[in-house]
Amino acid sequence: MTMKKTDFSGIMQSKVTWAVIAEALILLVCFLIRPDFFSISYQPSTGMLYGSLIDIVNRSAEITIISMGMTLVIALGGTDLSVGALVAVAGAIALKFLRWDVLTYTTPGDYTVYPYILVLGVPLIVCALMGLFNGFLVAKGGIQPIIATLILMVCGRGIAQILTDGKQFTTGYSPFRIIGQGSFLCLPMPIIITVIVVIAVALFTRKTAFGAFVESVGVNPSASRLSGIKAGSVILIVFMITGLLSGIAGLIYSSRIMSNDSNNAGLNFEMDAILAVVIGGTNMAGGRFSLAGTVIGSLIIRTIVTFVYYFGIVAEATMAFKALIIAVVIVLQSEPVRRYFAKRSALRQARSGGAK
Amino acid sequence: MPGKNILEMKGITIQFPGVKALDGVDFSLCEGEIHSLLGENGAGKSTLIKCLTGVNRMDEGKIILDGREIHPTGPGNAIELGISAVFQEINLCPNLSVAENIFVGRQPMKHGQIDWNEINRRAEELMSRFHLDIDVTRPLSYYSTAIQQMTSIARAVDIQAKILILDEPTSSLDENEVQLLFTVMRQLKESGMGIIFITHFLDQIYAVSDRMTILRNGHLVGTYNINELGKVELVTKMVGKDMDVIFSLKRAEVKDGAEIVLKAEHIGDASKINDISLDLRKGELMGFAGLLGSGRTETAEMLFGATKTVRGDIFIDGEKIEIKQPFDAIKARLAFCPEDRKRDGIIGDLSIRENIMLAVQSRKGFMHPMTRQEQEELADKYISILGIVTPDCEKKAGELSGGNQQKVILARWMAANPKVLILDEPTRGIDIGAKAEIQRLMLEMCKDGVSVIFISSELDEIIRCSTRIIIMRDREKVAEVDGSTCTQQDILRIIAEGAA
């Protein structure tokens, strides 16, 4: 009777399956309303592919990148609220190095005051250190992640303001433009960066034992420690990765607008990232995580937003509409619903098996 | 003696996907009876109880309570019907007072407000019926597990339950507390309540029960009067095969001149341990005896780096080592199966494979991962060596029965190929068949040259297996005796009097 819960070997039980189905359904609706929704065209002048689908993936880049880290944080049983603020910090630092002193360098143009390597490197390092700070509070201070990261969520934007004297800098430096607006292999650069990040995180967690350690600590920290896992180090690394990824997302975001925006850059990104992870099937209580699910989750969120824009639903209704669809997806993924479908498919199988 | 039947369960069948958890089981309970429900882990005891409390829905059979057929739909409904259950894991609110816990959800009211005086007065009255003179306004967490358990029972008494189910109530109680519980149980029995008692301790069954019902693999073996069946017969019926194994176990022997593997000199910490010294030889099995809180577990935790050692030195193979965290201990080839399997041992949501490979992997560090194939080979190897009952190594460890979970943890450490294995209550809460298995494995490892430290509250186990026994009392080692010559009485006397 060790088999109290039988695995319904059907994939209908997997949350990722439901996320994929949800995404497919939303796209199908788009297709039915506007058959040209799926069309992709090549623009020789920019050397890039254009189309709604490309746009969805492109625009979801920041959330996808951040939610790779968020997946690990949530798998540890925590949340990181500071990611949105770190996006603003990264943008502020990058623009600071590009323009330095707006009074001296009065007009934005195709130049950078400090070497480009600093423009990109310093924001990433600072964000990684801020992530490390979060991790330190959690691992060594024993503070709950949601509280520990609240600190940087609140003061991160303040730091960004201070760095830029509360001003909004703009730049015209063309190498910087490439990050958010350039292209590679006919695809927008953010997509390329996202793919690299996703692959890198997937390799790091699944080709080493790091993913297993994260899941283990997420399920049972005490037992993991007694099995020799240095839970503290795992937590530090995870928060640092999340900080670093928020930095990358911040660079993409500010390159898109070629400016810094301490108030609005990355606003509510933490919520979207958490949502992407949850839609992707990773449990908020920690444990098993699915990076693939998170990618789908992020795409679903962006598809909904695109859908709203594309079909001219009034802007005021956007948030409500988004909430509605997400509610449906989450209910579809809930335990009772999945059980119900699993049971039905098991029954159907049993019946067809009996008929033979 | 027992009066008329108050509960009858007939032909209970419960089908879980792929397996019949219960197959046509009959069970009956009389007024004023203590009825033990017995069986190995996974025999269907809990399933039967869950069926009675409405947690599991039965596929066939009927339940008749006081001559009326009932269909409990859930624990709340069961309580309304007069069926109250007290589980091993106490389901009360530790932050509420004892009195609040007893009356939560049905507080007596006065002028539209909760009548606190009445609550506290009645709670005191109830607890004093159990000879417990305690301050019922203190939060529940302030009191010992025993008192917490009594609080659950008091709640059941106050709602005038006809049937009280006690699921492993004694597993975390000490001897005095068990006696107190028994007194209460007898009192309740006198008042006509029917009690269903589930425990792994055979002595306790004989101490309080009137009848017993034995289940095996979801089938009913039989219902017997308590004087009808001796212990050996009982165990035979539970396990379904003759139980000579446990009596044929041979004590771990140490060769003359075997080198000392682990040596601790005057180790201690701030509060839990004063001064412990010991030396463990190769292939030796050392028992730690003593009461709960005497320092048995705390010593093991210090040796393994789970808690900090403040004073003293630890040597492995004659070399002094610093153990600051479990990782250091694992590096030095120490292994530790902790007492609280659920909290500190098993990682429930992960598969058996991952649970087994964990210690090996953590010693290697995450940058040197084992391949999936290596992990599977390792897991399959120990699943077959230890006889872990599972369809495959991908099953969630948390879904296994207690005995099998313990084997998974044992496998985790055996896979790490330790020099010293510390087992803290490895046989607690698992059935007798699995107990014998674990003891056999332990002794076999000693034969292979592993040194084992064995902590148990059950003295007969310790005496049966140990080469030497260290007796602890009040956070100190008070004596060291030879396992082959000492008796339970000797050890109890030392524990009581504090000297050899």
C-alpha cells in the first residue's frame, strides 16, 4: 500500500501542459479574430523579421530573463520583490556612465563618456551584489525572503534617483542601442539574449547538481543541511543570479528607451515574474521547478498584453482583462481540475482497454 | 467488560488507483472497550481510520454507528456523529491556550460575548479529570507533547464523543506520560466510550486493550481477545511469516586490537551537553541509552556538526578534525540518520533516487554532478539491497511508508560509504518487520567494518545489538557497560541512580 497516490502517468497532470494549452488557446483566438496575426514578414531595410509573434517574444524578454532567477528563488520557497527596482538601478547606472554629468555633456548623442565596458559591466556587477545582499539577509540573517527583498524594492529606486540626481538622462550611443533594438540572425537582440540566458540557467541548474540542491533545500532545508548541502551558499548563489539577471533585463529595458527612468523602469516586474513562474507550474511553497514552464508563463502574460493592444480593447480594461485570463489559467492548473481531467482520461483509457 | 456494539464496519473496501487499500475488512467496537488496531505500515490501519472519519470514501461496505448506517463526509461531520480522532501529529493550535484549544469553534457565550471564565473553568475541570493540574490559560506550546495530546483528548471528551481514535499517541511520550495516558484511557473506557488504539508498541497493546484486530496488506487477519494471542503469535500474524529473524540477530563483535575510528574527548556545548568522552572502534556497535533529553541525541548532533561543539576535541582515525557543519562531518566520512525522519531526514517531494544520491552528491559538490545513469544505478542498487518497496526509483520519497522512508535515508548514508554511522532512533514508528530489517542491516554494516552509534529508547534493542553501551543522564555520560553482560535492569538502575 505504498501506492497511496498513483501517478496518473498522463501528461494531463503536468502544470506545464496546461500552460502550453492556455497559450495555444489564446493564440488560436487571436488567429480566429485576425488571421494575419501569425504572419511574419522580412524587412530588408533593418534586416529584421516583423510580426506579432516576434513582437510577443521580443517584448517578453525582460520578464523571461528575470523570471529565470525568480524560478530558482521560488523553488527555494522564497520570493524576490526587488527585481523591478534592480531593473531601474541597472538603467540608471548605465546612463550615468554614458552621460556622466548632464551639465557638461549637454546634448545626448552618439558618444559615451566612460568606456562601454563600464557602461555594461558596472550595472551588472552592482545588481549581482545587490542580489548577494538579498541572499545574505536571507541566508545569514534568517530573514524571510519577502521581507529581505522588500528593502531593496523600496530603496532601489531611491538609489537610482540619487545616482542620476533625479534626472532622466537620454543617450544616442549606437552600440548601446543594439542591446534592445538591434538584431542578430534577423531576430531582435532581446530575443537572442533571452535564449542565451535561458540556456545558460538551464545548463547551470540541470547539468550540474545545483538544481537538485535548490529543490532539496526548497522542500526541506533542515534535512538538506544534514545531508551535507550548504544551504546558505545555495541561497546566496540563487539570489545573486536573480540580481544579475535583473541587471541584464535593466540594460535591455533602458536600451529600448535609450534612457533611464527611475520611477517606471521595471515597475511591477516582480509581480509579472512571480506570475510567470506560477503559471509555469512551480509551486510557491518551493521544491520542484520548471524553467520551460516559466518561459511559457512569461509568454502567456505578454501574449495577453499584445492581444489587448492588437484588438484595440480600451486601455483602461487592459489590467482587468489580463487578470481575467490569468485567473482562468491558474484555475485550470489547480489540483482539483487537473485531477478531474486525469481521472477522466484514465477512465477513458480503462474503457477502451476493456473494449479490446 | 465491553457492552453492546456501538460501531460496526462491514466489508469495507477502498480502491486507490492501481491498488486495493482495503479489501472487505470487518471491524467492530463495543461500548467501554479499548480495541487495538494492528498491522505493519501500509497494512491499511490509517486507511480504515480515514474511512471512519470521512477522509477517504469507501467503494464498498457500510458503517453502522449505534444501529444506524452512517456516511461520514469529513472530519467535521465525523465529530458531529460522535467520532473523534487524536493523531500522532497533534492537530491543535500551539499559539492558543489549552482552554481555547479545547473549546475552539464552540466557545460558550454569555451576553453575546465569549465567556472566558466559563471556558477556563471547564477546561480546568476537564484536565483535572486526567489528574493534570495545569494553568489552562497558558499557550499550548508551553506544555509537553503529552499534555498537548491530553488536550486533544479533553476536547474529544468534552464534545461527548462516543468513539475516540488514538493514532500512535504514545510514540513521543516517555514512560510516565504513557502511564498517565493509560489511566485516562481506562477512565474513559469506564464511562462507556469506545476507544480505537493504534500503536507500534506491543507491550502497550497488552497493557490496555481488551481486543485487537489485525490487518495485513489491506485484508483482515482476525479479531482476537487480548488473552487469546501471545506476542510471538501476534507478530507472526502481523508480518505473515515467522519472526525468528529478530531473535537470531547476533551482537556486533569487535576484533581484538581493532583501531579506534572515532574519538571524542570531553566535548560539550553551552547548554545541552556538559562533558562526553567516547572512543569507537572499527566494526563496533555502540549503544546510547538514557532518557529523552539525557544528551543522547545532542551528543550525536555535536559529533555530526548539526550543533556547535564549544569544548573538547574530536578525532577521526587519530587525526584531530574540526567539524563546524554537517558537510565537514560528511567529508570525514561520518553519517547521521536523525531522529525526526520527517523534519530532518526525508525530502518528501523529491524522488527516491534524488534522496539516495544526496549525501554522495553534496560531498562531491554541485559542480561535479553524477549522471542520471549513475544516480539510477545507485538508487536501484540500494532499493534492492534494502528491499525498499516501490515500483521504481522515481516515486516520491514522501509517499513511502515509514519503514521504507527510513530505509531510503539509510540508503543515502550507505551510499556515502561511511566509516561511522550514527543512527538516532532508526526504528521509531516503524513496524516490527522493518525494525528487524534495520537492526539486521546495522549489524551487517558492522561486520563490514563500519562503526555504528545506535541511539534508541527501546532498551531491548540496544542490549540485543550493542558491543558497548554508553549510558547518559543529565547531559553527561554516567557509565559505560558491556552489551553482552548487562541487563535491562542494570541499565535502568544506572539511569535512575546515576552511577555504575
